[in-house]
Amino acid sequence: MMRWEQLLSSKRLGQEDMQSGSDDRTEFQRDYDRLIFSAPFRRLQNKTQVFPLPGSIFVHNRLTHSLEVSSVGRSLGNDISRLILQHRPELYCTHFTELGAIVSAACLAHDLGNPPFGHSGEKAIGTYFSEGAGQYLKDYVCHETGDCISPKQWEDLIHFEGNANTFRLLTHHFKGRRKGGFGMTYSTLASIVKYPYSSNLAGSKRKFGFFCSEVDDYERIATELGILRLSAPKGAVRYARHPLVYLVEAADDICYEIMDIEDAHKLKLLTTEETKQLFLAYFNDDEQRHIMERMAQLVDDVNEQIVYLRSFLNGTFEGALIRHIEDLPRHAYEQCERTAYGKIYHCKDVVDIEIAGYTVITTLTDLMVQAATHPDRAFSRLLINRVSTQYDILAPTLYGRIMAVLDYLSGMTDVYALDLYRKINGMSLPNV
């Protein structure tokens, strides 16, 4: 059995012997602050959530989504903490009262490792190795060093995963960065790992929690927190989830289902009446009448009416969310989910950005991998020279060089990736 007393630890990866700061913030509040002031977090403002950036109509990007998930996660963590402490008052002497802060920080970080162009960026990287031009690397042997990609490392590449990349971004010792990456607390890091197993267990679902390069870091965290290790085939790593992962996942699910519906209404993919019915389905008949009466009194603009209805669903209006949707949430959630898949995720604008993003990322991956594997070529040197020194493109191992390429690519914003693609292909020049 896992124990809350052990699962909640303020120890920091790579800074285990350092004393905590002298101000009034808790260690988990420090996690949140380190994230929100970081460059990778700022770059989320220019990364696709679902819809391409539509100009004058504001929809969610990765940054606004992460902030909203963090807000919902904090509420969920605080509610769970309060309820459990009523039955287990002995946990007051642990970090249990800080559950909301831990979940909030984990939610804030959950999308940091996603490459440009949303899920199509992930697919482009993985399929470049599994079915594209990068297949040659499976059996490639570096002539200078005799180095090659191991079977475990190959699984990392063909199943490239934004979740695993988030854990790498937060923990990896990039050049010029302190040991332990961001130096996050063990509990916040464990709460981010939705799929706590290695890539050779990913299978067709393409989901796993950490690359080969970060297995030792996760195992150190899991051992410290007492996370259960589960049986797995030889050479594979598999753990139970940290309990707070469920709250991070729930906050993410709540936000993307509700907010995607709102964005679809703004972009006129859904009518006002369709959107109202989807949101009202979360409430019983009496609650629906009360909501509609109040809305008619307070709000005239149709877009603001949708925002008003949505506010009931993220806990910002009256009372706890679960008290309002207790009888109907599964039906209403599934209705939103069906609508999202039928009318939003397959709409023309979304598909077009996926096609364009796939092409951009596949091309950049191919050129940068070629540069990393053949650094002495003239064009390779030009490409390598424009890469920040924090990415070790000339690492001593082939796997290390390729992972540095993926670090560089996944850190790009949509606009930066598109701009680089155009320049490399001679489609644009600086200041022209």
C-alpha cells in the first residue's frame, strides 16, 4: 500500500541537500512560481491547443489552457484535502493540507513538453522514425564511433510522447542548466507522470511516461515516495500512478471538453442553441430553469451567455461543481465528447493545421537529424550553428544527439517552427 505520509514530499530533484528558502512560500508554491516565470511556459502562448490561431477571434492556446487546468486542479486538490482530512486528521502534520498547491503546479506543467502544432507534431516526430525517412536509424552504426541506437532507445523515438517529454524537460540536465533540471519537488514531478512506464510498454496507444534517459530519475522519485512498482516484462519499467495524477488528469479533461465547446461556438462551428444544450445537460430541470432565468436577467450578448453557462461548470459561480452535476455528469460529459469529436476535432480548420504542422515538423526533424548524424557536412554545420548551446547536438552518443534534436524541435512555438521551415526551404529571408 502507498502511504500519503510518504507520497507527499518537498524534497527537490537534484537539490536534495539544499535547505528551503527563507520566505513564506511553501515548497510547492515555489514549484508553481518556477514554472510560471520560465521560458518554456511563456512559449506555450504560441502553441496550438486545438484550433489554429484565428487572428481577431480569441480561442485557447496551450498557455491559457494550462492556466485554466491549474485553477481547476487547485480546487480539486483543496476539496479532496478537506474531505480526507475530516476522516484522517493525523494527516494534518504532513503536506496533505498543500494538496491544492501540488496539483496546481503539476497542472501548470502538464503540457510543457508538447511540440508545435499540437498532437500532429507528436505524430510527425514518432512516424518520422517508425515509417518515414528516419527508419534507417534503427540499424544505423556511426562510422566514427561505432555507436548505434539500442532497442529500448528506438522505442522512445518511434513512440515519441509529449508527456514523457514534459518529464524530460523538467528533469534533464541540459547544458548550462543546474543538475536536476527545474529542481522541482518529487511530489509535483510524480503528479505529472500520467503513464508511469517505459516506452517499450507503450504499444499501439503510444503513451508512456519517461524516456530511457530519465528512467533513473523517475525510479529515484518513485522509491522516495513509495510508489508501487508493478510487474513488467524483462527490460521494462512499470509503476502504479501517484494518486494525484488522477486529479491532474481530471482537471485537464474538464477543461479541454468544456473550453473546446466554447471555442467552437466562437468560431461558429456550433450554434448558440447547440452549445447551450450541451452545457445545460450537466444540470437537472430545476437547475436549468434557475440558470436560464438568471442568465436572461444578467446577460444579453450570446457569446457572454455561453461564458456564463461555462462558468457554472468550472466552479467559478455558486458552490462546488460536484453538487451541481452529481446526477447527470456522465451523460453530459459524453455528449460534449461526441460533439467535440464529430464537429470540432475533424473540422476543416483543425485538419488543415494538422496537415501543415505534420509537414513542417517532419521536414525539420529530417534536416536536423541529418545534421546531428553527419555534423561534418557543410549544410549540417550551418544548421547546427543556429541551435542554442543548451541543446547538445554534438553529444558523444547517437541517442544523445537525436534526443537533443527533439529537445530543440519540441521547444519551438508554432510560429518559430513555421518561420524556420520557410527560411530553410528558401521561402523567406530575414528582413525581406
